[in-house]
Amino acid sequence: MRCRIARLLAAAVMFLFAMTAPALPAAGSPPAVGSPSALRPWMRPGLSPAQRADRLLARMTLDEKIAMVHGVQVPPTARRAGQVPGNRRLGIPDLVLADGPNGVGNGNTGVTAFPTENANAAAWDPTLTHAYGRALGAEQAGKGHNVALAPTLNILRTPLWGRAPEAFTEDPYLNGQTAAAEVSGIQRQHVIATPKHFVANNQETGRQGVPVLGGPTVDELISQRALQEIYYPGFAASVHQGGAGAVMCAYNRINGVYACENPQTLGTLKAGWGFDGFVMSDWAFATHDTVAAANAGMDQEMPLGTHFGNALKEAVLSGAVPMSRLDDMVRRILTAMFRIGVFDHPVSGNEAAMVSSPAHRLLARRIAEQGSVLLRNEHGALPLDAGRLRSLAVIGADAGDATQIGEGGSGTVVPSGLVTPLAGITARAGSGVRVSYAPGTLGAGPLPVLPASRLTPAAGSGPGLLGTYYATPDLSGAPVATRVDRTLDTTAPPVAGLPTVWSARWTGTFTPPATGDYRFSLAAAGAYRLCVDGRQLADNKYADFPATAAPAPVHLTAGRPVPILVDYSPAQSVVGTRLHLGWQPPAPALRQRAVDAARGADAAVVFAGDAIGEGTDRTDLALPGDSDQLIHDVAAANPRTVVVLNTGAPVLMPWLHEVAGAIEAWYPGQESGNAIAALLFGDVNPSGRLPMTWPASARQGPVSSYDDLHRRVEPYDEGILVGYRWYDATAQRPLFPFGYGLSYTTFRYSDLRIAGQGRNATVSVRVTNSGRRPGAEVAQLYLGAPPAAQEPPKQLKGYQKVTLEPGESTRVSFHLDAGSFASYDTGLQRWTVHAGTYQVMVGGSSRDVRAAGWLAVT
């Protein structure tokens, strides 16, 4: 009895000690040396992450649990996407979240601007992508962040998607292997990776509805089979192979249900795949209903607690959300933090730190080199020989300071330095080569503001345009104000007292000062339209981030006024009013200088780019502005013209057969110039391969336009026929097939062998460098299923990148298991392997099969 009393007294003393002891370390700090482990049993060695989470959860109050499942307001100057404060009493570190698909975002400086993710995928090298993940994780940690909002895993359903640069590919297998490599790399630095956006965020149009007004987002109507075979695998691999600690759910609806409130998709993620981490909402507009989101499986609302703050607490107290569900939310967050090392390896960096390093910049260069794709090389135009070359013309605004190295939106990264293509080429060419530069165009960005002196309003005294303002988002109702605006260049509502939701139409005439081709640009966030001389030059119903429309030139006659109309509403914008109307008058001398430079040089390299990113989709695949015409003219002046594309996705190439060479360099990051110079001069042999099919026309492919925003429905009628699957099934011939890429050497495939039986087989093939230069080949394995499976003609199931010296050969092996042969049976609601004969195809692209065989599966 006395022993029992003694134990009770001891327990009481320990309780009082816990209540009166000095404050525990601040969030983000390790436990103090010598602190009693009994106070924090979750910090004891030997416990699993789940056990540690359970012990900590048992000590938490209701309010402390609620605080873990939502973010808080961060200062406008904070270089982070969001923050979840830790718990000083319990020693729980802050969660500090930052954007990061292409490097540390949110306006941080002193970081490395890496190439965009499609360049990573184009390298077809998981080892390289893993190295990128480790570098990204290190820079995030160095800035004091322990949650990276990356990578983006949404399938490139169409090259029109504005967010294509930060995604990987159209293929689910390549997506999964690349994703798993990056996720594991990030988390090696004790930073939680957050694959996004789960699931089917395959377009920007309508993804948030109309943020200011609310209303439904786009509804993606997708079959269960397409979800399982096309849109899920990247996320599944990031969980199973990469060990992802978090997953971000998307804005859009899926078959009528919001992604962050969808029990079917979130149930697949958690129950189906055994995901033990937490599901985080996309920012601000992704959560619509507290109870629906919580009970469906969303665990944390970002960036604020609009739905998972007091509203969730009330729902828990009322029983609408079970306490067990709240406990599950917190347990998942804590489990991920313990498993990835957020507790045991707290970040010590800060926002002022310089985290970009020579090693990281070298890695950025290497990704740009390995991810660039040689599309055309006629008559050995490349590589350039600095020893024999005497003069080189570098042409294009994108070659200079206006070079496009990254995307817009949350994927934007501020470079710690920049090597432009012009600087890189000039340095590499050396003193023996005369390098001349002529931009030839003002490029794809916003043009100088259209001056009032050229404008006459439709009514009232000028100069300028007549603005008619409405208190609605769609120019409906009675006008609330009219006035003449001299220019359209503003980041604030032009008229004082306008409501949050407003729209305006500006009308008048534009008088050209000279006869010739005029360029106009409209840079805006929201809904906008531009018409000149009765021609609609730009029409974007939805741009939640700033976007620039840079349409093709319009030929106008000097002194002949033409009507001009601009419609605008910021209701769709998440950054408020952004509007800039720009122009470029005829500039024949600008282009002529480029043509003259090309004509007077041994070779010409033309750089052309676009500017796409989060918030808006493209309406066509053409290069913006006058880029195509510039390439035509330069190619006519110099037969040894090479085009380098800095684009976020495929573009049309009407000049392809007029040029000697073409390279797709994507958005290549801050080491752009060094990387492209190394490729042009042959210091690096191109080895990138296309991670998406390149259409030959705007009408090719399964999706050539999006449904109208006002319908807010996007049917995925193509089912599983996405990308090259569609081209194969419909016998369409693309401009360049999936997996395509040239080299400065050649490769031969021989001696295909298939060993093993059925669902456990090994395929091997000998690959030989049959050319005269060292180089790397990406051997790709495709399977063709028997008719009973009702699959596309071929699907990627394996790949390997091998580097070989001239004459060297190696045997490349691929392991095939049951998953390689399985397809999703909608009737049985499970994956099934259909018995039959499968065709095994190995080669250099989806349309370049070099060796084939057959494999019987029972």
C-alpha cells in the first residue's frame, strides 16, 4: 500500500513539475540538452514514427489539435507560401511551407533557379532528378522551410495547359519514376515533399471558379479506368517509391465532387495505397465545406483556418466530424514530421541566407544540358566547330536579358545569377569567332504602353479611350461611371469607389502613324478581350495570375483610324487589378538588322520563346508575336540557321524544314547560356528525349481546346488515350513522337532476349554506339497488350539511359512484373492481368522500335 501511495505521490510531483517547469524550447528548436525524457516520450529513440505520433497526440488538447490542421496569416513580406505554428509546450516545430517545383519560390533571393520540371523529365534520368530533389530540399531547409510544395504531378493532357512547364509528362510511368526520384531526394534533406495537385488539375481554365464571386470550379468528368491508369500512377509512385509525407489536393471537381472533399479519390490515396501522410488543401479556394472536407480525408487547410479553425472545432464538438477523424488528421501530420525528420533535424536556415552554391548552379546547368532535346540537325549543321567558325549571328530577344528561364505564377524563382544565351555563346566561342547580336523582335513579354496620342475616345474629349464601368463582372447592368482614360496601364481600379467586382469596356479608335505591321499586347489578370480593326486579337475568360497575350501582327495603313476595343474584369484575378495595353509600331529596321547579321555570318542561332505559367491556358500553339516571321526571314538569309526554343510546352513550327537545326531547351533556368553553348559547340552531346508528343497541327491530339468556362464542365472523352496513346490508336502522325530526340552520334540495337515467364520476366537488348562521338541513349521499352485488355497499341513500361563511347556496347535490362501487364477492370474494380501474348518493343521513341519480340502471359 505504501509503495502504491509513493508511486502516486511521485506521479503528482512529476505532474506539478511539468506544469511549473521552465518553458519548453520554441517551435523549430530541438529539446534542451538534459531535459527529462519522461516529459516527451515521443522523443525516445527506438519508437516508430507512428508510435511517436500517438504518444504526442495523447498529450494534446482539442485547441492544440485544431491549431495543427490549418495555417495562419503570414506577413506580406514573408518569403513563404504559408505557415502552421508549432507548439512550444509540446516542442512541436513550426511547419514552414514554400513553393518549389523549379527551385525555392515565393520571392526568395539567394536561391538557384533550376530548369523547369519538364526539362527534368526530358532528361529521362531518375538519378539526376533525385540529385535535383536533394538540392531543392537543401535550399528549402537553408531558407528555413521544412515543407516543399513540390513536385507537380499532373499529367500533360494537352500542350495548351498553362502549367505544363512545372509538370513532367503525358505518360504515367515516366511521371511516376521521375516523381519518386524527386520526392525521395527532397525528403533526404528532412523536408516534407508535397506532390500536387491530387488529382486531375490538368487545366487552369476554371480551376478556381471565379474567386471573388465563388461558384463552382471546373468539373472534370473522368472514368475510373482513366483515373487509375493515367492520372493516379504518378501519385501512387510518389507514395510507394518516394515515401511522400504530404499530398496536396486540387481546386477542381472530379465527377461532381471537389477534389479536397472527394471520398473516392482521397479514399484511394489513403486506404487504397496505404498513404500514412497528410492531405493538404491547395491555397485559399480549394476548401468549400468543413464537414465534407474533413470526413472525406483532407487533413490540413492552407493557408488559413477559414474552414478548419473554429468551424472545424464546432463540427467536432457537435459530432458532425468525429473526434477520431480530428485525431487522424493530427496523427498523420505528426507521423510525417517524425518519419521525415522534422523533429529530429529542425531547420536552422533563415530567409536572408544565400543557399545557392556552385554545386547547385552546376547541377542546374547539367539538368538544362541533359534535358534539352535536339529536334533537327540537317547535314551536320550541329555541333558548331569553333575552330573553323569565323562568325556567328545570335538573334532573338530571348537570347538577351529578356530570355525566358522559368514559368509564371507560384513556380516563379528569382535567380541568384543569370547567364544569358548571348553571354554563354560569346564566352564559349572565344576570341576567334566574331559574335554579333540582333534581337529582331521585342519578344513575348508586355510591349511598351500604347500612348494616348494615338487614341481617340468613342465619346468625350481625348486623347484616350472611353471607359464605361460596371458594378458587375460581365459588363451587365447600368454603367456606374464613364470617363476617358488616356492609357490602360494600372494595378489598381481606375475609378475610385468601384466595388470589388467590376468590369469595364474601353472603346475608341487607333490611328496608325505609319503603314506596316503592328503588334499589340494585353497583359492582365482576370478576364480580358482585345479587338483591333474588327479582329479579335486576344480573348481570355480566365487568368487568375497575370498573363500576356502577344498575338500576331496586324497590318494597318498610315492615318486610317481603326476601331479598338478592350474588355476587362478583375473578378477572376487572385492578385487584384492588373491591366497593361502595349504596342509596337512597324519596325522594319529591327528585323532587317537581324537578317543582315544572319546573312553576314557563317551560321545563325535564333532564340524564340513564349511566356506561360500558372493561372491561364494557351488558346493556340503558335509562337507569340512575330517570332515565326523572324525565323522565316533569318532562315532565308542563312541556310545554316539553328533555332533554340525556350518554350514551356510544344509549339507549332511552320518553319521547321527551312532551318538546319532545332533544339527544344524548355525554360532552362539561370545557367541557360552555359548549357546551350555547351550543346551548340558539342561539349555536351544532346541526350534529352521528349516527355510529351509534339503535335503537327493545332487540331491534333485528344484535346485541342477547353470547354467554355461558363459550362464549367470538361469531359475526358479520350479516356485512357492520352498523349502518344491517342496518336497510335488514331493513326495520327505527330510532328515529333513521345520519347524522340536526336544525338550527335548514332546507336544500334541488337540481340533482344526475353527471359522468365509470364508475370515475372526480364527483357534485355544490346545497345551499341555506332557513331564517332561519345553519347547517351535512352532505351525505351513498350508493351502491346492482347485485344482482351482493350489497351492502346503500346505503353511505356521501362527505360534506361546509358552513356557509351564510340564503338562501345552494353546490355540494357528491364524487369517486368505483374504490374507491368495489368490493366484496370472497371467491372471488377481492380487491376487485372489478361492472359495472352504481349508484344515487347524496345527502341529510341514510341515510333522508333528497333527490336521486338513476344511474351506469353497466363
